[in-house]
Amino acid sequence: MEIVLVIETSDVGAKYTADAIISMGFEPVFIYQEGNYQGDTLKQLKNCHSYLCKNTTSSEAIESIITKNNIDNIFAVITLLDSRLPIACELANKLGVKGPDQSILTLTDKGAVARLIPEYSPNFLVFNSTRLPSDDELQHLADSFEKVVLKSTRSAGAYGMAILSKKNLYSAITSHIDDCRDSKMRNGDWIIQPMLPGKLFSLEGFVFNGNVNLLGYSSRGKIGNTESACFFPADNELSSRVLAQSQAALRTLVSKANFKNGYFHTEFIVEADQCALIDANFGRIGGGGLAQQIALSFMKSPQDVFKHIIAITLMSNDDSYRNWISAFYAVQIAELVLSVNYGVKDKAIMKNLVIPEGVVHTQLLDLNKEVPAMGENNWAWIGILVGTVHQVLAILPELKIIDQDDNICPPYFLLESEYAMLKAKYSTQRVIGSSIEPPTPKKDSEEDNDRAKYSSYRPQLFTL
């Protein structure tokens, strides 16, 4: 059987990815780096055909694992991690097999994206760590803004990012880069942009043979640099002008980069009727629980969503997949789906985690280990809980984090004022009961494209 080589995995995606690849007639083989995973994600990886690699940011290191373990008959190389997409492209080229769209090599570079569509991007400076911009250039960039955002052009998940005051900016940048623990990042290129006011939204969808397909917008709640809540779909929060501007930015980027096949999760900062593209995120579906949210919203199983992702990446020219890919997202429910990426307010040792029954939950961190406080980056997530907003709000009080002193820590994912507003907004609406059985899929001949018919549909939760 031909092999699809998977480099690393998303937080919720290991089993879904494996099941999807098997359903397509291939054998999934994962290569992952020791220490990158805990909890359910690591358990799923260990239950799959997988190999450890000391450094999955190196195609040479992965090649040595392939050679050492006599992994042959490879059909393709894929990944669902932004940081590993260039490696997957490079390795697929070396092996002469299928892989992600080659334009990913440009689109995963934040500096290259800003240069491709400057009219839709915040002002920016791109520089190498060996030659920083002058203080005058930095102050001109900051202009009327009090703060700037500094990040590696190849970073993901807020790793290595810093929000800096424009006061003493040159020395602050120097200190941050010198303190960066990742040598490749420290010695590479960086981008600096004004920190724009506004709210973070992402445009979700995919490109199939050059045609853009929009699934909707997601909005995010954040605690510091940690993305902690995701609402989908959030289109009705945006003005018609922002919808038009963001979609024009996306289509322009697709055209200029010559991106043909793959998902996108493109981030914008939105303030009133203005938006700016701050992260392209092409070649993958969004992280966290977003794939599960999209599955629930479109009445699909997560396994089939991952199959769709992989089919677009690898089977765009296969006639047997073309119609299925095009018609996959036919019907969407009329309810808001919420993903909670929760952690703790203050650093703690997690002694126990009480998870309610009948929920879509992925535990990311192990018990009896230190949990960082929410705010620095996305590696502070203890777990991910997904359901309609009513389901999640009903279940959250039953989710309990027990610390080393036997204190019960509530799951922390929104500021108290934001959480109170969320509960108040939905408290007058009926709470929907949940089930762990997936919706019964329809036959193709039974599909009905009339969304109005499904406006009263009440979704059920699926199993992991």
C-alpha cells in the first residue's frame, strides 16, 4: 500500500488525519518530534504508525528517518502545521512525490506576503537580525501608534512574537532577538508592523484548481498573545465594506502567489469599516478546534473534513474526487459554533482534570505537569472544547481543573467581563442538548442546497 507521510499533527487532527488517509486507500505514517505533544494528541500519535525525529524542521533529519526505517513506496508528503509546510514542500520535491502547493514556500513567509499585497497590509519593515532598521526608520513606521508587533517571518502560533512600546524601540528589538531561543529564528528575517487597534477575524475556506471557495469568517477571543476562543461563523459581525475588502485581499493574494490548491485561514484585524491582512495562513485549515467547528457547522464528520483537506492537496487532478470536492460543503446550520481553548489564569501544576461526559474535548497537556499561565502563546492550552455556543456554555461549569493544592481552577478562556457578556447574550435562548452520536449523513442524491430548510436543525456532537 502506498504511504502518505504526515509531518507532525495539529492538536485535534492525528486520528482524523489517519482515518481520512486510510479511507482514501493509503497508509498514514507520521513523523513527529519528541516533546511536542502531550495528552490526547500524543496518545493518538502513538496509536498510529509513527516515528520519532529529533528535528522535524529539517528535511535532512526526516530523510534519515525514512532511510533508517526503510520507509518506501511513498505517495505524498503532507502536514497540517504552518511551521512545517515549507519542510513538507522541500521533502516532497526531494522525494519526487506529491505534496503541498509549491506557492506555500512564498505564502508562509510573512515578509513576502506583505510585499505581495502592501495595499492590504499594515505598514511594515522586513529585516535580517544582522542588520536592523535605523531608529528613524522604526519611529517613522510606528508613527501615531503607541506599540508595534515584532515577529519572525517564519513564526507560527505567536511563537517568538513580541509587542513592544515605540519608546526605546531599537534596543527592545535587539534584546528580544538576542533572547530568542530558536537559533534559526534568531538568525533569520523579522517583520515589524504597527499594532493596529481592532478585533481579530479569519476568513476560512479553500482554493480548488485556482477557484476560491469561502466557508465563512471566524472571530477570536484572546488573552494576551494566546488565542483562547473561536466563534464560527462570524460573518454577521462584519460590515459589507469589510467583507468586500477582506475578500478582495484574499483573491489578490491567491492570484499574485499563483496558489492553486489548499485550504486557507487568513487573519485580519478589523476596526469599524477597515481591515488589514496580518497573516496569510495558506495550505492548511485553522488550528485549535476549528476543523471540528467547521465539521459541526456543515453537518460533516471531522474525518471527512480532513479527507477533504487532503484530497484538495493531493487529488486536485483526480476525476474521481473532483465532484465530491466541489459539492462537499452544501448545507450549513444556522447556529454559532464555539471552540474554547482554555487554560489557567495563573501558572499551576494540574493534578486532575474533570471532563464532563458527552462533549467534544481534546486534552492537550498531561496531569502532574506545570501549566503556563494563559497569555504568552498558544502553548498554554490545557484542552479544547467544541460545540454550539449553547452546548459549550451549558457544559463549561462542569469542566474543572484541580491544581496541586486541590483548588478548583475554572477554565480560563475569556476575560471575566467578556465571559459575562457572552453568557448574558445567550442566556435567554434555549440550551440545546448534546449527543455524542454524529448526524446521519445523507446520500448525494438526497442533498438539499436550500439552507432555509435547515434553519431549525439542532446539531449533535460527534465522537473524537
